[in-house]
Amino acid sequence: MAEEEIKKAETEVAATTAETTAAEPTKKAKKGKRVVTSGQVHISATFNNTIVSISDKKGQVLTQSSAGANGFRGSKKGTAYAAQIAAEKAAGVAKKDYGMNSCDVYVKGIGLGRDSAIRAVSSLGIKIDSITDVTPIAHGGVRPKGERKP
């Protein structure tokens, strides 16, 4: 008799928990915002656009911005001013949301925005530890085509 009462109580508890889980979905705890004190700034400066990506030390991108994303169109995207605005926006988000205060800068390309983007990052109070040029350089090129046969 006691066993029957225990089984009945267990089924009632199981039914009530099933009703509550079906009625209201379980809420996940909010993840805390990541704090990245030092990271990397990748600047790709071409003649047509300047792209600024900010990542952590592993290379996982935190935020990015470009001259085109900031409203510049056509030939204005390749200017130094457009690169400065793009770098300020990306670095501002990284500083405010992730607490970044130092970085390594990697610059690729030969566009007009190289120097102005670096200066913009520095002016926001982010300390620059190193500046590295990672522009690809041709070395000998591809194998030449064979000489024409008579």
C-alpha cells in the first residue's frame, strides 16, 4: 500500500514538472561580455578601399569596419580621411565593448589609408606595441612559358 502511494506521488511530481517546462521555456543565463585587453589590428589598405579588422591574440575577429561601410562611395573610399573614420569606428567599439588598451598593428597593401588608420587607432588611447608590414611581395613570379618551337 505504501509503495502504491509513493508511485502515485512520483507520477504527480513528474506531471507537474512536465507542465511547467512545457508552459515556460527555460531561460539561459546571459554570457558575460569578453574582456580583451590586448589584441591585433589588421589594416588592409588598397587604392579602392580600406578595411580595418580588430581581433584578439588568437585571431578571432571582435569588430571590423571599412570606408565603404561608413558611407564613402566611389573614389572617396580610397582616401586617407575615409581610412581614418573606419579605424576610429572599429577601435572605438573595441575599446568600449571589449576594454582593449594595447594592440599589435598589421598593415597590408599600398593604399593612402595606411598611416592615417594607424594614427586614428593611436589617438583613441590604444597603445600600439608593434607595427608590422605584411604586404605580399612577388619573388621571381611564375615559371615562364616555354620557348616557341619552329
